[in-house]
Amino acid sequence: MPSTKTYTRPSDSPILSKEEILSDFRIAMTSRHASLMGRKEVFMGKAKFGIFGDGKEIAQIAMAKAFQLGDFRSGYYRDQTFMMALGELTVQQYFAQLYAHTDVKAEPASAGRLMNGHFATRSINEDGSWKDLTKKYNSAADISPTAAQMPKLLGLAYASKLFRENKGLKVLPQFSVNGNEVAWGTIGNASTSEGMFFEAINAAGVMQVPMVISVWDDGFGISVPAEYHTTKGSISEVLMGFERTETQKGFEILRVKGWDYEGLVQAFYHAGQVAREEHVPVLIHVEEMTQPQGHSTSGSHERYKSAERLQWEKDWDCIAKFREYIVSSGIATVDTLDEIENEVKIEVRRQKEAAWNEFSGEIKNEIQEAVTLIKAAADRSTRKVVLLQMADDLGKTINPIRKDAISAVRKALMTLRFDSENVKSNLKAWYKTQEEKNFDRYNSHLYSQTSWAVEKIKEVPAVYDEKSASVDGREILQAFFDYTLEKDPRFFAFGEDVGKIGDVNQAFAGLQAKYGESRVTDTGIRECTIIGQGIGAALRGLRPVAEIQYLDYLLYGLQMLSDDLASLLYRTKGGQKAPLIVRTRGHRLEGVWHAGSPMGMILSSLRGMVVCVPRDMTQAAGMYKTLLESDEPAIVVECLNGYRLKEIMPANLGEYNVALGKPEILREGKDITLVTYGSMCRIVMEAADELSEMGISVEVIDVQTLLPFDTYGVIGESVKKTNRVIFADEDVPGGASAFMLQQVIEGQEVFQYLDSEPQTIAAKAHRPAYSSDGDYFSKPSCDDVVEKVYSIMHETNPKKFPAI
């Protein structure tokens, strides 16, 4: 039986025709032979690596039958059969990804940026506008880290709950039909050991969202058997406490064999019906699956599976059992099935060859162009023999890749360095053209390239009038969020303590009571799935703010932010976007926790996200406004010690914004430029006052955003004037201060204008000690800034500024 409890086939469950069953057999054989041929392509050197979905075909076909238009998948890199069954993956596209074809038309999931088995549908048009997601099958872009698909899956399902409960969202019919969409997740049995899986399971049970999780259980995880991965060796046994009862909400839990065609169809039909109609999460444990070719092309499963296990896998292979079922049921003869399989082999081979010819043909053309140009340059060069040998070697390359042509041309240009410009001009022009093409192929779309990119949002300054009152900084944020909740039904916020009490710093105070729990929502303590909840909802056209209560808690969600959100636009080459805003706070100047400023960590791991570091809540509100008008994901790090500091309430709250990437000059000066951000702005301004009394004029610049960083060249222009610069922040030495230094020295070419060595001011290498004294001796103080600036000025003019 396909369930952990008494389960009867619903009277309206699907009745399968002979034609449909044979079509399913054809799909299963197509996928299997694609896997078998794919492995051979890797071993022939035509592809780098392969990981395949053989052994999982029948369960995935059953899942595809229950999957409806508008639904979303967040899955596992072995789901090729499912995608083929939906019609969202052709065999030619499958091999195009295996070869890493960079043409998005040939390989629409990632344009060759991801290894095979990573599937995605395109949710947005070329101009960045949304497609009608309700009229298409949707697959959220896959990621490799095990179980990392689970937090996003939660968010995809949560969006359906919001679309059903929030009446204001009825004006967005291209995203949902009354929240009827189901989020389907798949995962290998061993990956259920990951914390992300358990956190997502718990959250889904609490939230009661339409989510179906399929566990593909082949008894192993890499080379390690299930008993090493899972208590009792069975994830469904472990999760029985999550199963719903007549009086308690929870999961529907089903069990079914991976070779049982009828049982699988019934189980997935039932799961989809329960999730869609009742908004109840479902777990389907698909047992007794096989993995005929082992884990991947990197090794053989004969090394770790016994002879008995290998024989069992042959006997209980899902396609072999499907053949038995078809023949014993009188649906088709063995000869008919053999004929289908032979037809499939021919067609898979044809599409494989078409994919290879299209992929390699493009590269061969580039190889030939390079060979021709190198030979032409050789005929006019003093290094003719060497260059002709380069061209000959390049032309004889077996299975060439694009790197071969580019590397050869670069070496040729180096060889031609003593020749005249007219000898090498054609080669240089070709190389420049290829550089531009290759940037698009391999480096584009880290950030938005649409009209909604943050850099294209028109700046609207804050305005003040005689009625502008002095208020706590938190009140400016609260007023902004109130305004936005009223104006935009897509906007909602959630996180720990965000709902009833309005967050720990009161920026959402009273807003849950005003707008309801679906708009301002409390969550459990689960940062990883708070991030996933936001990613999934943003993928479905909503505008979430996911709150991470303190900056040090960001570490719990950093993997999701880095591997999934920050790289989403890049790894789909503009095919999907998730403009999630992560709200958090840090920089407080006391204590090991909640006081850190690990901006270097964020900068290194979150390229692809906007990183805002407002100095006060007026700036923060303006940044949120810009972000909500854009289509880019972001993190906003508010100053933890700034919520109760007084600020003037702008008269045009909710309408003004902040230009992201544009530093603000807080104080003009002529002797030295001091660049900083966040809470350090107040310390630096205080130090500037003291230094002014000593006759030192400091120009203070607040960068406002670290990503993007000063795209206006404000800092460079300042250094041209002052000829000296210090970068100050609360991160560890060599953290964000070093990043800012690199950006300005290399990116704005200011070295030629410096009269003194550029300097940084940072916190100590350890986390800050507790208490005000701990702050003083751990983080940069006003005294530290004054002394650093003074020492530079002493070096410049020791007579005017004698040694201390």
C-alpha cells in the first residue's frame, strides 16, 4: 500500500489508458538511454562530469501526472525524467547542458553555467518582466548542495497560502489562481539527514502549506548505506510523529515502492489532491529505488555494493518491473516494447548528436578563425615558425573547447609583442570581440540588467518642512512600513518577533493588528528556512522582507543566501529572479554576539546581492524604497544602536529613496578623506570635530552601500582633492575596510593622487568584549580615529603637527 496508514484508492483517481501507459514507457526508456549515453559521453572526454536520474524514472513520471500548470518544483539533480515527462526538457537540451552549451536557446536552464541535472524553467522575459506563471509548469533553479532545495520549497508553498489568504493579491492573476498551486520537492534519502531538511519539515508542519516532498530512496547516499544516514534506516519511520491525526495538524505521510507503477500514480495523485485542496503538506517516501550506474561518473558503485545488492538492483529495476507489469496486464507484448525501445535509442542518439554538433560546431568555427588569424600574422612576423606551430597545434586539438582558441590567441599576441601594430591588429580585434562574447557567456547577469536594476531607479531626495518632527529612528521605519503595507499588497514581512510585538526594535509595532497575520508574521526560531521562505515567495512575484533578528544569526541562513539567492540570476542567465530583501541589524558596540560587523564575510559570499549599510533609519527607509522599486535581492544591515536616536521625520515619507551605489559626503574637508559606513559614521563625525580644532580638515564620506560600491566615483574625486585617504569600519582587519581600499585604489585609479600611504581603521581580530570598556578596547573609538588621522598629518607636516 502506498501509505503509512490504511489507504484506499479514491473513486476519482486516474484511470490509465493503454496509450498513456505506453507513452509513459517511452518516456522512461528515453530518460534511461539518455543516462546511459550521457555516461559514455563523459568517459569519451566530450563532457566534464555526469550525474544521472536512472533508477528513478517511474516515480518521476507519476509525479509529473499530478503536477499541474502553475505548480512549482524545487528538486534534486536526478529529476530528468520528471522534466521530460512535463515536456520541459528535450533530450537535445539535456545533452546541451551536459556539454555546457552557452546558448540559452540551446540550454535554457542555465546557458551552460551548471553541470547536467540542474533544471530550471524561465520565469521572466528578456526585459525582466514576469511571465504568466499560472499558465506554465515551473521549476525553481536547482542547486547542488544537498537538501538546500528544501528551504526554498517551503517558500514556494507558503506563497500559495498567501495568495489564498490575502485578498489584496487577487489583482495579480499571473502569479496564482487562488493559491491552488502545489510546491513539489524531491530529495535523495541520504540528504534527509541534513538540518535544512528537518527545519523545512518542521516549518511546513507548523505553517500547513501545500508542499509535497518526495524522497527518492535507493538505500545509499554516495557510497554509504542508509543505516549510516537515518535512524531506523527509514525517513518515514523517523517522521511518524509529524503525521496528522483527526485532532492534530501535521503531515500526510505515504509510502510506496519505486517500481510500483500503479501504486506510484495513486500515491502522487492523492498527495497532490490533499496538498492542493486542503493546504496540507505531504511526504511521499519512495522506497526500493535503484541507481544502475552508481552515484556519478566519478566512481563505480561496484566498489561498495555487494554482489547480492547489485543483482537485486537488476531484478527490481523500475523499468524492468514496468515492462513486466505492461506484459502481464496484456497492455503490450515484449516485441512491442522492444520495438519502442529500439525507436527510443535511435531518437536519443539523434538528439545527442544534434546537441554535440551544435555545441562543437560553434567552437570549431572559432578555432578555425583563430588558426587563420594566427597564420596570417605569422606570415608577417619575425616569429613565423613559432606562430605557425601554435596554429598547427590548435587546429589538431581533439574535442576542442573555447579556452583552446582564446589561450592560443593570447599566447600568440604575447609572441607578437615586438611586431608592429598592423601585424597583430586583426588578431587583437578578434580577441576583443571574443572577450565581449565570452563575458556574456560566462560572466553576465550577476546583477540585474533590466530597467529595474537599482542603478536605474531615479533618486528622490527626502524633503523636510516646518511640520517635520524629531522622532526616534524606529518611528521613521515604522511609518515607512505602514505606508508600504497599505500601498502594495505584494509587500509583507516575517521573522522572529516581527508579528505581535512588531520586532524587537518596534519598526513593525502595531502593524500586524492593522494589516493581519499574513502581512506581518511571526516565525519560529529557524533562520535558514526564514531565508528560504523569502526566496520561494519572491520567486512567485511577491515582495517579501525576511528578518534575521541579529547579524550574527545570518550565519544560519548564509548558505541559502550564497548558494541560492545571490547566484540565482547568474546561474539562470537572467531566467529567474527573486528580489528578496533580508532585513537585519548589527554594528552594536558591546558584546561577543549581536555586536559583530562581519561585512567581509558578507561581501565575499553574497556577490549578486545588494548590500546596504545605512547610518540611520532615514537612510534605511529610503533604501527599502529603492529596493522595492527594483528587481534585485538585497540585505539591509541597520544600526542596532540607532533605533532610539532622534531623527527628523521626512515630509515625503514613502516617496523619497536613496541612490544605491552613491556615497554621501557628510562633511567636506581638504586635508584627508575618511570613508566609512553604518554606526562608524557617528564616531568619525565626532573625531572630525576634534580634528578640526587641531587645524585638520577631514572630508567624511558615508558609502551607504558596499555592493554596489561607489559607482559614481565620489571617493576618487575626494582623494584627488585631499590626496590622503583612510577607510574605517567595525569589521576585522582586512575585512570590508580592505575591500573598500581595493575598490578605490584599483577601480578609481587614485594611487597617482596619493601623497600618503592609504590606511585602514578596523576592529580587533576577535569579537568585541562585553561592556562599554569592551567596546572601547575592541572596536574603533573616536580616539583611534583622531590618532590615526593625526599620525598621517604629522608625517605630512611634522612642524605643524608635532609627534604626540
